[in-house]
Amino acid sequence: MRVEVKGLVLILIHTPFGLEFFDKVAKWRISKLYARFNTYLMPAITALAIFLILGSLMVLFGDAQAREGVRGVGPAANLLIPGFNPYLPITYGLAALVITIIIHEAGHGVVARVHNIRVDSTGIVLFLVIPIGAFVNIERDELNRATLKQKSAVLTAGPLNNMILAAACLFGMYFVISTLVPLPATPNGPQFGVMVISVNSGSLAETVGIEDGSVIQYIAGQQITSLADLSDNLRRNLGSTIEMTWVNNAGDTIIHQVTLPSAVEPGRGTLGVSVTALSQDPQAVLNTYKNQFTQNPLAILLPPTFQQGFVPFSDLMAPKYTSTVFGDAFAPVANMLFWLWFINFNVGIFNALPLGPLDGGQLYGALIEKRAKSKAIARNANMLMTLVMVAIVFAVLVLPYLGF
């Protein structure tokens, strides 16, 4: 066993565990077929990744409300690190992340052995002392000497494994959702209002003591029953000191005098909170969510922790259903499948990007090197490809924080 420290926070523990498994699986006929089948599939995953990134960039350019929403969740929401990302639960997130990276690296390892490329070691990756994944250390000289088709098969196997597992989990989610039946409504807690999902740091809501899970019920004496009610009443009273009423997590009713700002920039929220409707019809929520599987599967990438009122297995909505197969235990099953789908999909498309050290970057770099007339041209083309992709990703990350 060998321990390697990367920077100040990453620890790589190299072991021989799994090497015999790769050798054994590589001899299976299905592994050889898989290695042949996946050779030309990286561009399809890359095209999907670039399409999604450019689509996000266009939305952020043209929609001030979208920029405000991204600012509200904060930059940590871009990290697939449980405990740092506010919407990635530690239990489900950590389990899904470890499984995702094991599946990803196993793909590289098995296909490398199919093509007789040596695998030196496997191991786990620790972030500080937290296990966040695994790795397969392929002998670089042998990989570099492999043909372009062999290298493509090895590099594509990781992202493709993630996409296959993501698709399987998406199918599993649909099966679980299809077994749900709404329960009869029972009075429990506030019966009207809008629920606060998250409170932005430094916001007006934080200042007056509104917490995650609070239910806002009255603004300036007007009953709030929908998101539109909340927005309209807040904007109608800009610049005024009003009375707000909400119910906190302990069930206490809080009445507070709140001075609203005199103006709010277009697309920015007055209170600085993310909210969801409290009184969602369980059958309508269930039907809408099921329709997304066939009409727009990418909409299901929005985490249940971010849109609780619209996901049947979220903490807010799960008590309103039972399952004909899983009973009341459907929520943990659905949540585990969701986070496996979410993390595998994101890891798969991210690794297919044409960025230097990523799988996609290595493959396209090798392709450029083979086609270029000289090493200098190949090096410059690789640098240009990486810089363009870095600029696009950087724009998506910083655009919400630019003042326009």
C-alpha cells in the first residue's frame, strides 16, 4: 500500500485490490464487446455536455431571475462534495459519489486490461479524511503507446459507465414513482402559506430571523396562499414598514415588523429566500413529475432538496404518499436512485469535456496529435481547445455574479 498526498486536502491510498478482478472480467466476452462498442461514443457524450453548458450560458445571459436564483444558492452548489454543496445531502450524496467514481474507474480498468494495458494500482481518494471516490492507476506509457481506437475505448469507458448507470437509475426512479398513491389529506401544521426552502446569507429574511422551513402566512395583513401572493404583496409594499407573520420550525407563530427596501433590481428577490408552495395537490405533483420522464428528463436533474414542493419523494411531499410496492419506505429508495442518477450524469458529461486532464481532453488531445503535422501545431491546438472550454465553463460560473 502506498499513500500519496495531493496539495493539502487530497489523500490517495494506492492498493493492489481489484487488479485480479479487472483481469478476470476483461476475459469475459461481454467486456470485449463493450470495449469494441464504446470506441466511438465519447463525442456523443461530449456533444451533450457542451449543449447543456451553452444552454445554461444562454439562459443566464437572458434571464435575470435565473441569475438571481444561482446567486441565491451560492457557488458551493457547483461542487459535488457532500457537506459543502448545500443541496447535496451527506448520506445519499456520499454513498452515490463513491459508487459513481468506483463505476467510472472500473470502466477504465476493465477496458484497459481487455487491450492488455497494465493497471498498476487501484485505491481510494480522501478529501481531508472523508472518502469521496476511487481511482485506477493505468500505466501511462503503455496507454500512450496504444492505438487511438484502444485509447478511445479505455478513456470512454469511464464516462459511458456513468451514463449507463444514470439511465438505469432514472428508469428505477420512474418505477418507484409509478407505484405511488396519494394519501388522504390530514391536518398537520400550517394549512396555508409558502414554505421557505433556503435563506440567502446577508438577506433581509436572515436579518429578521426567518429560517429554513418557516412558513410565511401573512404580508401586511394579507393572507399568502401562493408564490404569486408573496411576490405581489412584497412588491406592493416596497419602501414601507409592514407586519409579517410566519410559523417557524418549532410551530411557533412569529409576528415581526419588517422594513422593506424602496426598490429591488429586476430578477432579484425582496426577502432573499427560495420558497415553494405549501398546499400542493399531491396527485397533480405526482402526475407532473411522472410526465417529465418522457417529456423532459433533464428537468429531473433539479434536486428534491431545491424544489421540494414539486418532487413526490422530497421531505415536504413524501408524507403525502404511500407506495404499492415499497410502502412508506419508498422515499429513501427514490432519493438514493435520484442522487445516483444526478451524480453519475454530471460526472459522466463533465469528464467528457475537451479539457486537458479529463477523459475527453486526453482523447481529443490524442486525436489532434495524430492528425497534426507537427508537435508544435498539436500542442497549440490542444492549448486553444482547453482555453476555449475553460472560458465557457468560467463564464457559466461567474456570469450570475456580474452586475448587469
